[in-house]
Amino acid sequence: MFVFEEINGKKVLKSTMLEGVEHFFTTRELPLFHGDKPELAEECAKNCEIVKNFLNVKYLIKPVQKHTSNIERAQSGMDFESVDALVVDDKNIAIYLNFADCVPVILWDEKLNKGAIAHAGWRGTEMHIVPKTVEFMKELYGSKPSDIVAAIGPAISKERFEVDEPVFLRLMGCVDRDGFWEEAGHDDKYLIDLKLLNKIQLEETGVNRIDLCGYCTYDCNDIFFSYRKECGNTARHSAVLKLKERKCQ
């Protein structure tokens, strides 16, 4: 279940399934990355300071996203070029990735207290960015899929994500199940549910505790940014993650 809360009077969206970790999805009220709107750069810089103060961290780390399946471990003082997923184990830093229709996925290993954020557009989904992030956590930390909780945040809905046949055929090979698409009814076009497709990919890795957000960024463009709705002239909303300190048992 997703609920709205506020940071300094600005709306953010949170998953009730991730109560054990500090996280949220920003809205138009709290952009952290200006994207194609350089006039918002100053506002975004101020908002980053608001978020750092709220999370009590010195470092708020983001990668340069390029629709890849590249994954890195977040560390302070490092730059991440062409990276579309970050894992985090340092409780003194926060990470964020940016979105405007693509699927944001936050992962949290509640047993080991390790986390990740992945950026899954259709290219990243085709390249299995989210399952690869789960595998990265398994290899780096020894995470078990049964211990991982996932929140799939606001993204474009199936009704608004129309693709041509070549893209459709590429996405058809992403999973062993069906039900995430339907024919658009004209010109060999198809409607793809990217959020559901990433949910299926997660289930195929063994992750079964998944919170799936119902908000469509295109239809809820008054709340979130939408690359398609705004014809590319848009900023970004973000998925933010910080691990909490745990008391000794």
C-alpha cells in the first residue's frame, strides 16, 4: 500500500511494506533532478539539501542513468557513469535515482539491512535490470530473495504505454508468463504494463513480497513528471533510499 507523507510541507509517496527502511518517491513538489528543465536547477539543489537534512546524511548519491543494466555499489566520493541501479550498505549515505515514466524499484533485504534502487525503462526491463540487481545483492551480500521486500513505484500505466511491434517482441522474451500486454487495436501497436512486467521478473527471481504502486505518471501528471505526457520537456521525480541504524539485539 502506498501513502502520501510530507517533508518540509512537500508531498512524497511511501510504501507501507518498507517501514523498516527510510525511503520515498518524490513528487513535483520536491524535484531533486531538473532533467530537461534547467530553470529548475536551483530549486532541485535546494531540495537536495532539504532531503539530506531530513535524512541526516552528508552524501546524497545519484548515478548518471543511460538505460543500461549496469549496477554499482554506492560509495561516497565516487561518480557513477552509465549506471541504472545502485546498491547501498552504508547507513551514512543516501541514494536516489530519477524517473519520468520509467519504473522505479526499491529493494530492501530486511534481514541483512541492505538495499538498492533500480531504474527500469523498457530497455532496462528487457535487459533484466531488476533481476540482475537482486543477483548483485545475492553475490555481494549473500541476500536471499525470500528476505527481500520490493516497492515498485509510480510509472506509466499499460493504457498509456504504447509500443511498436519490434519493442513488443523484445519485451515478450523477458519473462515466461503472459498477461502484461494487449493489442492497441491499430497499426501493429501494443500496450505494455511495465510495472507488472517488472513484478513478474521479481517473482521469477523468488522475490514475492512486492508492493505495486497504482499511480500512472502520465495520468497523474499533476503529481509526477511524465516524459511522454510532457513531450520530453520535463524534470524528474526520484526514488530515495537510506538504511536505518539498528539497535543491538
